[in-house]
Amino acid sequence: MITLSLRRTAVVLIGILFLIAALPAHGDEARKEDGVQKKPIKINQESRYEQTPSFAQRMLEELKRAFSDERSDVADGLDLLASLCIYRRKYAEAEWLMRKALAIREKTFGSEHLVADTNLRQLGMLCMNRGKYSEAESIFKRSLAIREKFLGPDHPGVAEALNSLAGSYEFQGRYAETEPLYHRCLALYEETLGPGHPSFAETLGNLAFAYRWQGKYEEAEPLLKRALAINEETLGPYHLNVSRSLNDLGLLYRAQGRFPEAEALHKRSLAITRKALGPDHPNVAADLNNLAKAYMYQGRYKEAEELYKKSLAIDEKIHGLDHPDSASTINNMAEMYGAQERYVEAEQLFRKALAIREKSLGPNHPRVATTLYKMAEMYRSQGNHEKTEEFCKRYLALSVRAPKPDRLPLRPGLAAKDLCSTEGSGE
């Protein structure tokens, strides 16, 4: 037991040392002229996620040198390193590490053993994050089958797998398959953990999102309020789960045009996140973005712009500007400039966001579709029918593979087909 503990400690230490060695240097002297992150991973833009990340390769080789063969100890170390990569938003490297860990466990225990399921859910979530929904669906189905076999059909772990699988359906717009899984998941959690458990509250929120995407706002709202009440009662008013529930309810109100109510909820969410994680955390940047949008939709552009700039400063500090999180903020700022008819600035930022997303996420990612759609909206507002048609067609071609670009409708009542049917568009 002591030997095993020492080995696992060695794995942890080696991983952390290599991660620290790969972290960008601090200080202005390490910055590039354009302010992007210091030590970018060199990649081929056309096949970013198909290449084996050199950073992850180095870590794996060090782990292999620490042990004589590919043991489960190595897989544990790879999981740790993958988690750290996820924290740094290096999703391609995290996925590569997780797949290596999975291969080791499959070789040691077999592909249908419960041990092989150790990181399947996280691997599936990584695929979801990168817009690979069908691949995530296959992974979650496999995880569900393993858990039902080893844990039985009524175990909370099965409910967790159901939750993940339902999410993969939801992101593909397959709501008829999504809702029964969430309802089954709620029944399992209620029976095994009780209706006051945070996992039950989380599933309520997930089901509410499925309703919101379908425009079923009246059905979504009571679920989100119940989830918020559960989290406040069980975890206290300043827990991060409470922040998430506040944010989710704020997004619903924003989709309904209830902007002052959304603003109040986003302010509460931001305060909790900032207190729990500090002022420079990525989640704080996300909350600043949500509050800025609430301001923007009320025409309070100066306040919105200030928050977007604060959010972008956090993104730049943590990730560099050439990163998906930064692209989201840049995209939102472009939308705000477009709403003010500052079209030159809007177009510049949209094109920058589009370039970052295509490079970092791949040309077929749902967030690429989001930017294409919003650019089509901007050109339509300018009366530029040729550009409207161009970007609308690009969006429509992509939206077949990415039916739900974001967790918020781009604009209520304006569909892509409406954009493409502008006068003089040639349709």
C-alpha cells in the first residue's frame, strides 16, 4: 500500500511539474506585441484537433519513464493532468490524455469494466464542448450501459449517465428523446438521494434548458425557481451552485425580454462567483458577459461595453486573446457595436471572433455558426443583401451539423430563413 501511494504521489508530482513548466510566463516582458497568450501551442490551423499535442506527449513519456509499463497508476496520472488541462481550457490536450488513460484501463480491465468508465463521462463532456455531439452521444451510451450492468438500473450513477446522454440529445435538438431521459433521471435522484439534493436541482435546471430551447418558458421557469430554492436551502446562499441557478434563471428572463429581472439575477450571480473564485477567474468573465448582455438589451451600451472590456481583460490574462473564451466576448462586443450601428467596429470584431473560433474550435463548431448568423444579421441591418445571403448560406450549411449554436436564441422571432429572404438577395 505504501509503495502504491508513493507511486501515485510521483505521478502527481511529475504531472504538476510539467504543467508548471508549460505555463506561460508572467510579466509584460513575456507578452507578444498583440497581447496574445505567451507560449501558444504551435498547431496546423486546418487540423488543430487531429494532431497529437506535444505538451500531452511529453507528459505521457515522463509518466511512462516513471513506471515500467502502462499501469492504472499511469492512467490516474493522465486523468489528473487532463483535469488541469481542462482548467486551462486546453481541451484538445485534455481529450488526448483522457483517451490514453481510457486505452490503458481497457487494456488492463477490459472495455466493459466499471473501471473503464472512470473518465468516460468527462471525455464525453469534452466532446460536447467541442461540438462533437454524435461522438459524445456514443460515449455516454457506453457509459450508461456499463453503469447499468455493474451498478444496477436504480443507482445514482446511472442517473448521472442519463443526465449526460440527455444533454447530448438536447444539443442536437432531439427533444423528444431528451425529456424522457431527464424525467427518468429526476425519478432516480428523488428515490435515491431525495428531492432536496443538489443533483436533483441540477437535473431540474437541465430539463428547464430543454424547455427553454423549445420556447416553453412557462414550463421552464418553475423548474429553475425550484432548483434555486433547493440549492439555497441545502448549500447556502453563497454557493457556486446558487450562482449557476441564478444565472440560468437570468438567461430565461433575458430570452423572454424581462431584462431588468435578468439584470438583478446576473448581478447576484456575479457577486457570488467573484467572492468564491476571485476577480480574475474565467467564471467571473462569463458572468460579466451575461450582465453586459442584460445591459445591452436595455440600450445601456456604455455600461455593457465597460463590462465586456473587463471580461476580455480577464480572458486575455488567463488564456490570451487567441482563445475560444476571448472569442465569445469579442463576438458579444461586436453584436453590441452592431446594435449601435457602429458597423465598421462590429465587422472587425466579428471577423476576429470568427477567425479565432474557426482556428481554435474547428470550422464546423456550433459557435462558428453563431458568429456567421450574427454577421448575417448585421449585414441585413446595413441593407447589404449580398453579404447577408453569403453569411446566411454559410450558417445554414453549418447549422445542419450544429443545430443549436448557443444556449440562448440568437434573436427571438428572427429565423435564418428570414435572413435569407431579404429583398434583392437573389432568392
